[in-house]
Amino acid sequence: MSTPPANQNNIISTIAADMDAVNGVIRQRLHSEVALVNQIAEYIISAGGKRIRPVLVLLVANAYSYKGSAHHELAAVVEFIHTATLLHDDVVDESSLRRGRATANALFGNAASVLVGDFLYSRAFQMMVGLDNMRVMQILSDATNVIAEGEVLQLLNMHDPDVSQESYLQVIRSKTAKLFEAAAELGALIAGADDEAIAAAGEYGRSLGTAFQLIDDVLDYAGDASEIGKNVGDDLREGKPTMPLIYLMEHGTEEQRQLVRACIESGDEQHFDTILAAITTGGALDYTRREAQVAAQRAIDAIAAMPDSRYKDSLLQLARFAVDRNH
């Protein structure tokens, strides 16, 4: 099947009415009697972002001809879980910029950010219980647990220059790709698809999430802060060994390896320009992009048996957008 050029607006236009409904659910479900909860939750949700995870729920549900409104609730649940992880991540990473704005922790403090993240997690679980579907609860509770494990794995990897590609990919699968996987599975499940189709949707989501994270790794070195919405070089400052650095450690010169080792161990971004030159000329960014392309192709292959529709077209475009984007 041929697909038009990958464009996020084209992808979302397919489900524009559904996305409006999801935004309505988000606004309604965010409400709390505690003013600070409303203030912080509204601040982070209103920042927007790509909303890829709720988009996945909606596209897959529609691809399997779902009729109903439960997919709106599920899409909002997935977005709440994702937003909670962002609030917690930014505290752990001491980040100051996300989606082009000051992070919630920079504005409101770490304690408030963590506690409102907890509110969003618990609100998500209230909503999923309301759907009264044990398999929905199983998918989402398993996903949140795996994501938490991924966060801890990443914490253990911080400032460790000896992290292998396989160890790093395990972090991606747990921390990032798992919620993509759950979102796609939920879309198929709620539409009544069979187990094989649900598993295929999960593989699509897992591979898509991997591609997204690998391109994020590239953009942290080669992106534009005004486009990616966060500070370029954050990963290096945090001592985070991502794929470009791991590749350079494995394939670079001895001098490059020693520089990368020192920078990861100390979280030293003073040598950012030197590191960027090394990972660019040493092929690390090209390698990471190729790995992202492999993951995106895996996603495309996973839904080969999905019935043809404009929603499937959008899913195919989304896999291409994951690799071609600059933000």
C-alpha cells in the first residue's frame, strides 16, 4: 500500500473528532478540589506535545472498526500515565525545559511535581477501573510496572560508560516503548480484535516506540532546541549513555572513547561540541538513525495483516514520521 509523505498533521487529521473528544475527557478528568493539582496538571497537559500514545489507541481502534466511546477514555488514561512519567522524569533528571517551556518542577518545585504525578497516576487507575474490563486493567497495570522498572534501570545506567547496546535497548523497551505497546494493544482489544491482532498491534507499538526514542537520542545531539522543545545536550549533562555515545564507545578511537567515558562519568557537557563532532564523523548518528529505521520497518511489517483503511495508512505514516521528524 502506498502512503503519502509522513506528516503529523495529516496523521492526526484522520482522527480529529476523536482527538477533540479525548481532549474533552482530559479536561473533565483533570479536575481536583485542590487548586495546586489543577494548576500543575493543566500546565503540563496544555503544553501539548505529540500525543502519539493516545493517537495510537484511536487509530488502532478505528482500524478495527470500533464503535463506541471507551477508546476516548483509554486514550486519556494513556496520556495521564505518560504525563505522570514526565513529571517524575523531569525531577529525576533535574530538567528545566520540556516542550519549549519551563518544566513543572522548575516552576512549582520538585515536591509538588512528584505529588501531582502521583495524582495523575491514581486518576488514570480510577478511570480504567471505571471501564470494568479486567484485560484493560491487566495491560495498563503491567505497563506502569514495567515503565517503573525501566526508570530504575536508567537510573542505574547513569554515569556508567560501560552500558552495552543490549542493556540500553532494554531500557528503551521498558521505559519508552512499553506504553506505546500498551496503547496499541488497547486500541485493538477495545475493538474486539482477536489475540493475534492484539499481539501484532503490540509489536507495532513496541517497535514504533523504539524508533521514536532512538531518533530522540539523535536529536539530543543534532536537533534544534527551539524545535525539539528541550535543551540540546541534556543527555550528556545527565551522564546518560544513549545509543550514539554507546556506538562511539564501541567503534571510536581510543582518544574518543576516553573522552566519552570521562564525560559520561562526570556529566560534563563542556566538551559537547567535541563529542558532537566525534559522533557525527564517527558514524554514530547515522548508525542510530539506521537502527531507528529498522525498528520502524518492524512496526510496518507487524500490521501487514491489518485490514486496509485510512487508519492503517495513518499508522504506516506514523512509523515513517517517527524516523523522519526533526522534533
